[in-house]
Amino acid sequence: MPARLAECAGHGRTDPAGGAGDEHGLAGGIGLHQVFHHSRLSRQCEWLREFRTESLCSTHRLNRIRSKGGAVSIRAVEGKGNSMKVLKALAAVSALALCSSMAVAQDEEPAGAPPFQGTELADGPWSFATDEADIAVTVVTRELERPWGMVWTPEGDILVTERVGRLRVIRDGVLDPTPIAGLPAMYTLGIAGLNDIALHPDFAENRLVYMAYSKADPEDPQNSVIAVMRGRWDGGHELTDVEDIFVANAWYGAQPVPEKCCGQGPAFGSFGGRILFDPDGYLYIASGDRNFGEMVADPSNHFGKILRLNDDGSVPAGNPWVGKDGHAPEVWSTGHRNPLGLTYNSITGEIWESEFGPRGGDEVNRILRGGDYGWMSVTQGFHYDGQQQEYLRNRPGKQDPVLVYGPPSLNPGNLAFYDGSLFPAWHGDLFLASFTQGLLRYDTNQQGMPVGEPEHMLRELGQRWRDVRTGPDGALYLLTDMGEGALIRIAPAE
């Protein structure tokens, strides 16, 4: 094994702030071709320590690793539908040697707060007593691979995105074994891939489905960006009329990457990726900072911003920076790190967001037109090099978070305000999915603001919760961020 790779494999990591790290270590998976081809391998040493052995050596992205005479062939999910694109990386080590060395490194890792990988989900069903209601929890399906977002069609089908680049459909509680084809080619390194999904407000008439995904630059595949595509779905096994309606101007990742402060991570992280339509038909897109927080303060780009578009990708005239020189007109709010949750509160008419901080500093925000939420000049977390930011809150011109967590990190997924009929006591309550602390429920006041301490639900199941939504039947639905991911339904206990 080359000395520098061996050095990386032998490193351990302690998180002095007590956090669980960023989504990279939690979500699992690093492309070996990125490790072998990275022109600054020393930067990868820091980040290899964020990844668990099983994430590197058994990740869903590496469907097959074959070692032949010192060459590693990696077959990764990428491209249209279920098509497979073979990515080849040459190295002076075999995959087996690298994985074995990483396994040893994990045993030698210093004490700290390792990324929570979740536990195998039992069959269920389960019954739990919560503060407001007794609940019955059932598994709808457990055959998903890193599910990310979900949406219901008027016919009652559930469309689910898988981060590996697949779109699935669940009909009458049964997962169709054949993924829906027609998706564009995707960049699937690290935590990149297929993200959230939303239906056009007039879906019943036009059958338009929108999805956020990580797009590779055709001119330089190391560069990638968040994009939103749309296509028509007639209920079958293929999308038609597929097109990108938005491609962010934040291309990033080509080597050598710029020097960055504060121990920020690699370019294949912090994409954001949530999308939603509001009742007026505007499309909101959450775009992350790509671990290049210095770029967020530049108003001309889409790094670390919430964007607002018309349904065809054009810019609404009412956006706050339309017509202002040097400002991207798509921007609705700025100062975000890695927004992984986005929801509309139908009771108050507001957009809310949840986002990963660095080590700690995870946030829940109420999104205001033209608001600046501070990153990276304001954070209540620690940077990856252990620095505490000078400004914590109450800085003029910046919006403070409604809720803030850690360290240790909460690692939030999506969030939802319950507006169903099955749980009257939960009406208007805020639910927040978490990778590390279960499902959080907050009581809310008449202004829709969370009050008091949260109730932590479903911690007994040991899952990393990615998405939470109110279903059309009034039940609460969740997706687990696991290699063998599941869709869970919460209903009142009988």
C-alpha cells in the first residue's frame, strides 16, 4: 500500500466538540476513484476518518469491486434509469487490502463520537405511548436503498427517490420491483445523487414530476452542481419529456480545489437538495454550500441559498434581488450551510427549513424573503478544525435560528408541520427527522412557533430518519436513511 494511503487508513478521528460530524460520515459512502485520483490526497486523510468501514467497503454505490493485478474496477450506479456506468480507478493497492486496512483503523480509532450508522430494522409492528397519543408503527416497505424523498399522487401511489439514482413507486403498500426509467445521468460521489421530489400543483392534468439531483459537468466530470429536472409520468415505468429547468451556477469540485478555511470537507458534500411548491405555485430549492462556506457571502452565486422559481424555471418578478447588479435573481434567502429540510406550514403560510451545521450548530429556520441566516460568519457550532465562530447570534442584519442544536449534533433530516386528521392533539405540531436523536415533536403556539422541549419519538428503533411527511390519509410517514431503507407509517393505536 502506498505510504500516503496507508497513512490515511491508519488515522483515527476524535471530534473535540462532541458532534457526530457532517452528513458525509453519517450518510456513508466515498468514491474510491475520488481517493485514488485526488491530486491532494492529504486532504482526503482528514475526511477518510469521517467514513465508517462499511460505508467505504460495502456502500450501495460500489455494487462491485474487483481487484485484478493491483487495478480496482468500480461499477457504480449512474446514468439513465437502471443503466450502469463503469468507473475505473488505478491504484497500487487492491480493494481488499484497502478495506482490511480501514477495518483495522476503525478498531484503533480513538474514543469520541463516531457517526451513527443505525441498526437493522426489526419487522414490527410496534406500539408506543407518546405524550399526546398511543401510536402504532408499521413498515410499509423495507426494500429501498438510501431513500431520500417521497410524494403522493392523486391516485394514491407513493413516489420515492433513492439517492443512488432511482425513482420507485409504491402501489397499495407494495413496492414495484422495477424502477422508473428516464432519469438523467447523475453525479453520485459521496452524498451526491438523487434528492427530493415534488409534483406540479396541476399534476392531475399535466403529470409533471420535479426532482433535485447532483449533476456532473459534461466538460469536467469532477465538477458538479445541484440541478432540478422535470418529466411527465403517466403511471408506467418511464418518464418522458425530461428536461432540466434549473442548473445552479455553483459548479465546484475540479482539482485542485481552492484553499478553504476551518477544516471544511470535500467538494462532494453539502448539496442541500430539498424542493417544494407553495400554494401559489412557486418552486423553492435548497442549495448547500458544498463545503465552501466562503462562497455563500457572494450574492452572485447559488452556494448556500434558498431559491425561488416559477414552475418552468424562470425567475418570479417578486424575488428580492431581481434587477440588482451582482445578485443572482433566483435567490430568496441566503446564509445557509447544508439545508436538508424544507416544508410549508399550511397553518401559518410560512416556509421553514432545517440544516446541518458543522460540529453542532444544526438549525431550524423560518425562511423570510431576503433573509440572511448568517453562514459562515455566524454559527453556534464548532468548525471542523475546532474553531468557534466569533458570532453566535444577535448580529445585525442576520436572522437567528428558531431552534439550534449541539454540540453534540442532531443531524437533521426533513421537517413537517402535522396537518392531518388522525391525530387532533398533534395539529400544527412540528416534527423533525434526525439521524441521531429519533423523531422530534414540538408543541407549537398560535403563531406556529415551537415551544418547550421536544418529545423524542422512535429512538427505540435505532434508525437514521431522513424524511417525514403527513400522508393524505392523515398518518405520519418517515423514510430511513439506510442501505436497506424503509418507509414507516405512524397511525393511532387501536
